[in-house]
Amino acid sequence: MIEELQTLVNHIPDGILVLGPGGVIRHINALASRMLNIPRHLAQGRALTDLLDFDTSVEQVFRTGQGYVDRELIIDSPSLKLHVMDTAVPVKSDDGRVLSVINTFREIERVRRLADRISGNQARYTFESIIGNSSALQIVIAAARKAARGTANILLSGESGTGKEVFAQAIHNDSARRDGPFIAINCAALPRDLIESELFGYAPGSFTGARREGRPGKFEAASGGTIFLDELSELPLDVQAKLLRVIQEREVVRLGDTRSIPIDVRLISASNRNLMDMVSRQEFRIDLYYRCHVIELVLPPLRERQDDIPILAQNFLAHNATALGRKVSGFTKEAMTAMRKHTWPGNVRELENAVERWAHLAEGDEIEAVGIKAVPTIINALPIVNIGIPNFNGDKSLAQVEREAIEVTLKNARYNVTQTASTLGISKPTLYAKLKLYEIKLERQTIGSKGAGRFKAAYKK
């Protein structure tokens, strides 16, 4: 029986210490011995403090009688660097005296992997998920497969809707990090005052409203795997500087803390804006650009992969028809011709949304050209189509169309930014980024003696 218990304790995937009064080690299992770098034959009968060059929280349990569960412990001493979740449970006599303390701890990486499986921080797309046989697409897939085998940072460039996150997930799943977490972050959607704490974490009490025990950031959560920063161009310059240090040093310092935490992360970033143009305007750090731009993959727009439109459309239709329980099996020849002629400024995402809409509205077994004679675009799919947007006849670029749509929506919303963003179906940070891109300035107008005001738009044309 004793041998069985000994085997059980030594094979539990947690470090275990049993401490008597004075912190004297009564038992230490094999994993705890390895993690703390304490030889087991030297540990028995000695005080824990005599064997370590850092303070633990276990000694407090003997004094207070209060244990704790899953407390984060970061050890950074000359002899040991360790990041664990720590639990200490007191064993008390009938009169309340602490007879011993059972201390268990597990490496943070194990905790994160378990949390990732539960929370869904896993990449589900692979290269086999990417639909299309066009040469433009296959060239990028071949390059991405090669990039996946390495460790270099990757920049995914291309228009909105070309599938940058799908490629990021596929690269992760084809890499040696496939069993690690995949954390995706939309930089434009992060509130300006929370970007740093979200990315890098924060220490206890570092700011008003912070959790008492602190919180790890996304980079720590992604350690051992891949972090995907979408819309990288929207990061403020001060955060860009801190991101550069994280990439260079491969460690993070939480907000309000001084200790550095080592991380092992591969960075994949994406932007639908030209980062070099932003560098020339001093809106993006050139040193960060070169760090992120070790390998660049430019995803082709859908108008350059017209041969892929039929197979994509049919795939989206099959998925939506099944979900809706409809017997819509395909497209008429005229409908397919109409789709091929369309420029698809929203790319694959626009096509997917359009097919979903047609699947809902189709009345027969096939989607007919009459149902899509005015193939929807990103702009005319928005609620603002009937409120005065100028005539779009194909003579304008997507940027011109997008700018005018924003201008008209702002005007109709009486320059209410929240309402404008809601109408356009985008986040407020994204809207502010668009206002900056198109040099649409919001100026406050003062009305009345009390200084109440509203915004108006001032355009540089």
C-alpha cells in the first residue's frame, strides 16, 4: 500500500510539498524536486527557506492558518526562474493549530493549455480549408506552407475580406506550434486606454478598476503558440514601441510591474493599409515594420481569382442551404456570369455574405440572375443606401466609395460617432481609423452660453 501511494504521489502532474512547523520538508515528490531544483535526498527534514533563495507564501499559512488556492507565483531569483499556479492547504488539529501544510503547484504553461482547450483559443482552419484553384491563390498557399515551417515573424497584407485570419490559423496549424494556443486580436477593436493592459497584462493594483490579483496579457496567454495581431496599423505609436521591445527581448513586463516574464510566441500580423506609406508619414515605426515584415505574404483580391468565384459561391451556398433547411442547389448560368463580372471590393467576405442573403431570399431550386442583378457591395448592403449616397457606377475607387459613405452617414447621424459606427456596422475604433485615413476631421461646435456642443465634419479635399 505504501509503495502504491508513493507511486501515485510521484506521478501526479503537480509538484507536491508536505511541510511541518517551521516549514520543514516532510515530503517532496519527484516533480517538485525537479521544478524547485532541490535534490530529494537533501530535502527531507530541512526547512524550505534553507534550500531556496526566495520567499514563498507557504510560511504565512503557518502564522495565519489561512490557505489559498491557485495563486499566481512568479519566481525570478538568481538560482531559479519559475512561473506557477500555487495552492496551499493547512492541516489543523482540533484546537485549530496548523499541524502541516500541503503545498501543490503546477507550471503555468499546463494551466494555459487547459484554459485554451476550454475557451476555444485554438485555430480551426488549415490550408485544406482554403478554397480555390487559381494560380494567384496557390502561389500564396505554397509560400505560406514554407513560412509555416520556420519561426520568422509573418506579415499578411491584402484588402479587407481576403482571408488573412484564415491564413494565420492555417500557418499555425501547419507549424511546430500547432499544439499550442492561437490567440487572435483585432488591434482596432481594443479601447485606447486598455490596449497595453490587454496585450501585456497588469500587476495587482496598477490602475483603478484592475483586478486585485492582476492579470496576464494576451502575449503571455499565447506563449508556446502563435499570436495574430490583425489591423496592426491601428496601434498607437507608444504601444508600438512597447510591442517592439516584447518582440526583441521575447519577454513582457506587465503594466505597473518591474519583473519581466519570458514568453515564447510566434507573431503573425496583418494590415489592409500600406505600412510603408504610414512609415513615411511617421504613423508607424520603421523598426517595428522590419521586425514584423521578415516574411510578407500578399493575399490576392477576389477580382484576381475569378476562376475561384464559382467554387466559393457553391460552397457557401451548400453551407447556408443546409443550415436553413432549404433545397437551393446552385446558380443559373446568368447568375454566375453576373457574379464573375462583379469586382467584389469586399472580396471573399463580401461574397460569403451575399450568398447567405441570396440563400434566404431564393424562391426556387437555383439562384437566378434576377435575384442578383444588382450584385450587392459592402456599401449598398449597409442601411445608408437610401439616404443620399451619390450614384456609384463603377467609375470610383473603393476608397472613394467608402469615404463618401462615411461622410453621408455622419451627416445623417448628425455627426454622432456612436450612431455612425453602428449604422456602418463597424466598431468606433475602426471608424476613427477611417476618419484619420480619409482626413475627415471632427470639429466641436459650441452652441449656447453653457458651452454645450456637437461635432461637425471638416473634410480635406
